[in-house]
Amino acid sequence: MTIRVRNAGPADAQIVAEFNTLIARETEGISLDAARVRSGVEAVLLDATKGVYFVAEVDGAVAGQLMITSEWSDWRNGNFLWIQSVYVRKEYRNHGVFKTLYRHVEALARSRADVCGLRLYVEESNSRAQQTYEALGMHPAKYRMMEVDFVL
């Protein structure tokens, strides 16, 4: 199986939005407003300062995705790239799709002098995803994420 990674563009908005709604349903059991998600995806695809989506294709079909956003670390004088919106179609799981996306982003991050590392957050109960991330060299951080959500 040949996996090709490319930057997502405006023509990918529908599939990326669909994947994002599937992520929420599968990992958190929530249903997102499809129009809101589509608008959010389009905002990213039209403004790279908000983030960048990458898609993985197998035989021309989009098999998976992830998005990166940046967070400035004054302690490190560099950006952490946050991996978000990770999704791989069920039929392509365990075929190296996420690993290929991750390695692509890792190589991009290592090539940039302004990047100090990669981060992501993962649902506490998603042990399968945690094992995948650890197998790629990531490790649990010593921080706990906290939030106030004004939308969901």
C-alpha cells in the first residue's frame, strides 16, 4: 500500500469536516453541528495562521488526516506544533496511515529552527491511541489539560 501525504486544500473541506465529526462521535460520544464544523475547517483551509491540515491518500482516496497548530513557548523560545484532529478511516487503520502522517509532520517540525517540539492531547480512556503515540516516540507530559468551553 502506497500512502501519500499532502497539504489539504479547499477541495478537501467536506471530507475533513466529515472526519472531524467522526472523531468526536468515536472518541467522545458527542455529535457536532455539521455546519459549524464545516465553517471551522474552511477557516483553517483559507488561513494557514490558524493551522494546517494534512491528508494521507491511498490510491487517490483520503484515508486519514491530521491538523497542526502552533503554540509559542516563551520558556523554550520556540513553537510547539500541536497535532490535532487525527482521524484514519476504519478500513485503513493498522496500515501505517497515521504513522506516515506523523513522520511527515515530525520531519517538517525538525526542519524548522523555530519549532521546539510536538504535542498532542488524547482522550484519557483511549489507550489504543496512547499506545500508538508512545510507539512513535511520544511520552505522557506532566501537564493536565483544563478548559472552559463556551460552545459545546
